[in-house]
Amino acid sequence: MTTKLFACDLDGTLIHSHKRKRDGDICVEHYDGHEQSFIAPRAFDLLKEIAAQVTFVPVTTRSIAQYRRIFWAEDFRPRMAVVANGAYLLDGDRQENFLRETVEPHVDDLLTACKNFSDDARFDICRIVDESFLFLRAADDIDADALTFDTELTVQHTGKKIYLFPPALTKGNALTKLAEKFSPTKIFAAGDSTIDLPMLALADESFAPKSLGGMYSDAPDFAEEFLRRIRDDLCP
């Protein structure tokens, strides 16, 4: 039996925030009692159709707790997900180390960085996520893109959010491990930020919005556009 693998980022790729919600969008996440994340109805239908034919694995920088907030639907729930940028594999209710060993040589770097920035007024959030990487959020009056860091950790910016990753904790390495696990005949991947680029580079067919140098629209239209392309590939 041949297997095709679909590795997909979540936020800004497959799902979008309440700020981009449109009439009819389906809520898939609540946070603090409020609707938080959504998926377009047609995109959800396409995803279910695709997931019935391929191995679908969300690959996200979300923490374990953040991923588990997504409730999907009664008739659809991915069995597996890679979270914390590759550190862990969730398989049903089980949590397994995935790239967690790549973090160990950099634990001191993470702790030092967290200590240095925890009282830094330039950041209103500073925390180590799932013992795997450091997350910072720049204060409103700070130009996050202009900030520089003297560290051996990999620094990635997405707007006000700044991530400091152990160098080998990448979605590309996560995809390599997924490929070893499933031995797929073809790999699809989709993402919307620079954090996703290592994963996109390894896929047989990758999908990115124009804002990342791809050919598709930004969220929420992005999801429906690339999912339709995958569906057409599976059912020519």
C-alpha cells in the first residue's frame, strides 16, 4: 500500500484567527471563553476529503496545550500532530519525544536567554515553551524586526513574535523524521512563514502564499486554494 504524506502548518495556513473571520467560518478553537481560530467551510470539506486518502499530520510551533485546544469536528480529528516546532509527536492521547534530543545541548542557552529577557521592557512575554524553545513577544512600541540577539540559538521573527530555537529544532528535520516513519511515495507541505521554509524545501510539492514568495493568496483564502490543488492531484 502506497502512502502519501501531507505535513501542514496550522496558524495562518490551515486555520486563521478571529481577526480574519468571515461569515460562515467554522470555529475550531476557544480561548478564555472566546472563539479564537477558524477554518473556512470549503477548506474543511477539502481537508477531510484529502485526509481520507493520505497521512495528514499538522506540524506546528504551537505548544502541546495550545494544540490540544483545537477541537476540529466530531467526524474529523487528526490522529497525529507534531508540536513545539518538532520537539514532540502527539499520537492520540500519547505524547512522544520527536526532536526533543536536539534541545538538550542548548538547555543552558535557553535558560540564560530567558533569564536575560524576562525583565526586559522591550518584551511583554518571555517564556520557554514545552522546555524546547524560547518565545518572546515585543512590546507595542518596539520594532521587532530591528532587534538583534547575540546567541547560538536560531532567531526567527513573525511580526511581534520572536522565537529562539535550538538550531536543529526545525520543521524540516521534523518532516525528515515523519518521512522515515511513513516512507511516503510523495510529500505535500504547506506553510505561511519563514519557520515553515525548511519543511517546504523538503516536500515534493509545497504551497506558500505570495507573502512568503509562493503563488497563493494569504489566509484565509490560502487554505482553500492549496487544498484544492492537493485534491486535484489525488483525483485527476
